[in-house]
Amino acid sequence: MKSEIKTYYTLIVKESEGRGRGVFTEEDIPKEVLVEISPIIEIKKTDENTIKYVYMTSENTKKYISLGYAGLYNHSDEPNITSKVNPKDNTIVVKSKRDIKKGEELFINYGNRLDYFI
């Protein structure tokens, strides 16, 4: 299977005030569209430095790290994107929850991402 990062909009990583790095859009993104599909790899061990970049299965039996932007999205209680892990295809699928304006930072809800699996 061919693994590649597919982004459907122009995204950049830059400083996010009070959060370190974040992912921002350089163009408007409509509601409910694909933003990114990126490959994931299963990892066996995590530590305090890597756990914040990890997606886990709902049973917490497997851990994955994204090879795309998905590991860099910051948390919000009111996220503008969702992410779903597809272990069968070894990908994370990211979609917009609402219209996102050019220059906005993309946010996921860290609590929800642990339970959203295809």
C-alpha cells in the first residue's frame, strides 16, 4: 500500500500564542470537507515527551503517531476539525467541523480523538 500525506488545503506550522507550535490554514476551508489524510505508524513505547503526539485506540491497546500534521494540532474544547484513526488503512482522516477562515489555527479535542476510530 502506498503511504502518502494528502492535504486538501494549504496548511502551515507556526508559533501558536501560549501553545508552542500549531497548524494554521492559508486559505478558507468549508464545513465538513477533508483537510488531511496522513499515514500513521504503530509505536510500542511512549514517554512523557511523546505521549502528547500519540493517538490511542479506544481500548488503549495500540498507540499510533501521525506522519502528517495530525500530531501537531492543538487542543480546544470547541474544535474546528475532527480526526478519525483508521487502523486498517494505517491513516488518520481529518475533516472540518465548521467553516474555517484563512489564518485560523486548526484545533482538535484531545479527549475525543482517543475514541474516534473508523
